[in-house]
Amino acid sequence: IPCVTIDHRMCGYLAGQHLVGKGHRHIAFMEGHYDAVPTSYVPECEKQIVYDRWAGFSEALGERDVSSRLVQGVDDLLAIQKEVTAVYCAHTRGATALLSKCWHLGLSVPDALSIVGQDDEVAKEVSMPSITTVGVRARAVGERAAHMVFDLISGKVPESVILEPHLAERESVLAL
């Protein structure tokens, strides 16, 4: 069955490259947004997506000899917050959950912690500060999928599509 997806490895790579390019050397990779979700409840396809993002992120950091910390969710990240200057939130809701928690704790983003989020959603544009993201707009995925449906209706057999992500730089990353 043909599908539309994004290059998840490239998402991680772009996030890592951006943070390292801004001078960060102590960076975390936050794989989820919940801290206590047993891995048995996480679908295999979601685990693969996070693994691909981790692989790209690790590659980007490895090119500059920068290591990273792997954390599960917001509370895990905040427990080591003084040890890192930046984080890539690889789950769609991770960055907004982290930004909200930082605000409640009085931690300034990006001064105390720089954040790159996953998936370019409107919520990340209107947050304070607006969140730098990697990903593809949902509309772009929907448009490609709709074209595939039209092809199927007209008797054509569409091929699967892998969309290239982009980085949308906003206000959540501090240059060191």
C-alpha cells in the first residue's frame, strides 16, 4: 500500500546540526513527552521513527565530536537541565510540553534551555517563545496523500513518497 511519510533520520540530523551550529556542546535528545509510559505501550512504528530520528541526530553530533544525553520525557530532561544547554524533542508534543513546564518553573527558554521541536505545527509558531522545529507541514502530507487517492481512483498505481523535512528557525534556540 503506498504511503506518504517523511525522512525521519533527516529530521534528527537537521535538529542536531542546528544546535551544534549554534554553539551547543551539551545537548539532550528527548524521545517522548511522557516520563512513565512503559515501552510495551508504544507502537513499534513509533519506536522506529524515534530510532531513526536518534540515528540522524547522533550522526550530526558525531560529525562535530559532540555527545548527547538520551532522556525519556519532560521530567527526566528537567532533572539534568543544569547539565545541558539544549534539547531536541523528537516527539511531536514534546517541545510544547517542555516549554509549558519550563514556564511554570520559571526557566527561561532559550536562555536557560534551548529547544528544537518536531513537526512544524501552528502551535509552535504562536507559543512564547515560538519554537524552532524540524519536519513537514501536515498540509503538505495531506496534499500528497490526496493526489495519491486521485491517482488510485483514476486507475493509476501511485508510489510511496518520502518528503524531505525542513528546519523552521524561530526563537527557542540561543546562539552561544
